[in-house]
Amino acid sequence: MKNYNLIKNFISLKDCDYLSNWIIDNKDKDFFKNANMGGDRYTTRYSAFFEFPKKAYEIQEKIIKKLKLNNFLMPDFKDGMVASYADIGDTCYLHKDPIWIDKTKTLHCNIKLSNNEGGNPIIANEKICLEKGDMWAYPVSEVMHGSDLVTGTIPRTMWVYGFCITQEDYDRLF
């Protein structure tokens, strides 16, 4: 079984900058909260009363088409998306995410938006080196995952797209 799918240059650098700037412009607002993942990361995961930019929904549709997702549902966070800001020194301990809906598996499709150093995902004990614009899709309810330390001078910005997928889609993707 492969533990993830990596799609290089999934979105343009322009779209990366747009979404990254949205995160940076909003990270100090009330709808960004501490992720409680063992580091210095703030996300929209725990909030519902705000608006994501239209571009985020366009990319969500692009993911659905690219991965040919069928009969999926959204996890229990706003519109199945999370915007994430990880400051220098952030890390994330190894964990599995919950299954949000019975008889599905939780899939995350994450897109790296910044040119930060470190903060690389670790999936099933494998560190994945990424570049700005890359997307990695993996079954977060099935494999242990986390990230290494964000280093350097640029915070890591990332957009997470979540889906509750069927066994059929899971078998096809992994």
C-alpha cells in the first residue's frame, strides 16, 4: 500500500501567493486558533463564522476532478477546508485524524503555499520534501503523520482540503 500521492506543481505560484497572503492577513483574527498539535500553529479548523476566498473553492473543485472523487462527504470543519499558519519552531507530533463519518476514511489533500524551510510532512515514518505549489494527498485516518520542525525565517502556510471518502475511492487512490 502506498501511503500518499504527491502531485508536483498542483497549483500555480500566483495561487499559492494569493492563498498564503490571505492566511497571513487573517492569522491574527479570532477565527484562527491554536491547532494544539505540539507546536506554534494556528488554523481555521475550529471556527465556522468567516469566509474563505473564492479561489480556495476553485482549487477544491480542481482536486475533486483530479482525484476523481465519487460519493464523498465533507469532514466536520468549515466547508471541508483548513487554512494553516505554522510559525518558525512549529512541529506536529505523529497522530491519526478521526474518521468523521461512519463507513468512510478521512482524506486530506494539503497544498504547500510558502517557500519555508522545514515543516515537511512525515507520513508513515517517511519525510516528504516539497516545493511551493505541491499537493500531497493521504488518508489521515489510516496512517500516522505529522511534520518536522519549521526552520529558517519564513513561516509555513498550507491549505488543507478534507474529504470523507468511500472504500472504493480509498482502494483506487492507495
